Amino acid sequence: MARKSKIDAVLDALRAAFAGFRVSHDSVSVKRCVRGVYLASDRAAEVTGSLSFTRPSRVFAWFSIDDLNLDQKADAHALRSVALRIGEDECQSDILFENVPIYLARTVDQLRTFVEARVPGPDGLPDPERIKAFSERNPETCYRSDYLWARARRSSSLAKTTYWGVHSFPVTDSLGETRFIKLKITPVGPESSFRNQNIEEPASLLLEEFESHIKKRGVRFSLLALLGGPGDNTTDVTDRWQNEDQRDAVRLGTIVITGIEPGMACKTSMSGPARLAEGIGYPLDGLFQARWVAYKFWHGLDIEA
């Protein structure tokens, strides 16, 4: 019998932890598939020679709001995500962004054990003592939850939320020089006046507001590359770079969301394993594909090995 990969083991753990819930739910999120265009800036080639980022192209994206959260402390609807496919044909890249700059596990093995700690017992419920014991042994798995609890509820609007790519990506510029970057998408335009930021909004209302933004004037985001330097930790996605928020950033381009698409458009566009076009390399942390598999399971999308 062939030995299972570590990512297959994560998927097995997710199925064991949420089998009962998924019987009655297609996913644990609400989401919208959107289309748009990417407009490359004249500085993109300074950072990467990848045609995903240096040429204009179509984009497809899932904007999602979690309806159930793995993070213990965070409220429902606190975690937002953007699954982005950018570029054309062989120049396509898939980047998974969230409204938190860190991930919930340092390695694929830790992600698996994080989920296994939440597998229900005979009563059909996770054991809070087992989760607590795991968290005490692995405190870095709580950092994302802490961030969401403290900061992620500040903006109700999906169109006015900042999203991070989490990983350190190795990139090669047009001169053949390589460095690490982190990717970030930030909203363009005035701040939203959408209701009281201290009141939790129903997910359906948040999506209606997002669609209204798109229909009225489109939604714009800047795609930024945060520039890495000597001494940066490029393998730990549970931690941020030192002074990360003050780092030099280059605007790679602008993402303009122009319309709503049927969900099947995103399912078709994003089928198969996630990929990165030449010029942007896979992160050294080993979690890039594992995050995508967990995301697709969590959001009820097709998973292919």
C-alpha cells in the first residue's frame, strides 16, 4: 500500500473532525465568486519577472466569510479570505489571502495535529480539555486566533478589508536577482461608512454590501509586495517579519473587481492543484499546497491530489 502524503493526512483529519457537520452543510462559509482585471504597475518587474504580475490579465476570486471558526477565541465571521487566480494560461498563479498576516500552524504536521485535536468524541463534540492541552503545548497555533480577536473585526466591509498572503515567496526579478517578498492586498478608495464597526453583521448582509460596491463602481485593491531582507525568517508562517508593517512595499498592480460570477466559474477556474507561474517560487515553509487543500475542504470546493 502506498504511503499517504502529509497533505493527505491533513485531509483525513479534516474529514474526521467535520464529517458530521458536513453531512448537513456543503461548506462552513459563505462566499461569492467574482471576476475582474489585473492592471500591472510599471514597477512590477523591479520585484518579479513573473508574467502573472507584470502583464495585465483577467482575475477570478472567491471572497469568503467563515461561518464556523477553527480559531477558538475568534468570533464567527471574523475570518475573511480571498482565493485569487491571476494571470492567463501558463502564466497563472494561485494565491490564498486572509485578513490576518499569520497562519494557524508552523508545519504540515502541526496543521494535522491541530485538526486532530478537534476530532469529536463519542458525544459528537470536540473535547475542550484536549484542545486546551494542545494549545498549551503549541502556543504558536493560537497567534492567529489572538490577532483575529484583537483586530480583525475593525472593518465590516469585505471591500475595505486588508488581506495578507502569509507566506514568504521567493521571486526573481527581470535582472535575474532573487529575494523574498510577502504579498498583501489593500483596499483603494475612501473608507466605508458601513454601519457600526462594533456590531457583528450577518454574513448575508456583508455579502450584499460587497455586491453593492461592485455594481455601483467596482471594487479596487492594490497588490503590494513587502520586500524581505537579510535575517528574515522565511519558513515560519505563524510569525511576522520584524517591523513588517513598516517595510518598503512596491505596488505590483491594481486588482479591479468588476462583476459577480456564478460559483461554477470559480470552481472551474480554480480546479486542480494550486500553482505559481515562473518568476515566483513556492514558499520554503511547505504549507502552500496544504493551505489550499484545507481551504478547498473548508469551503466545499473540489479537491484534487
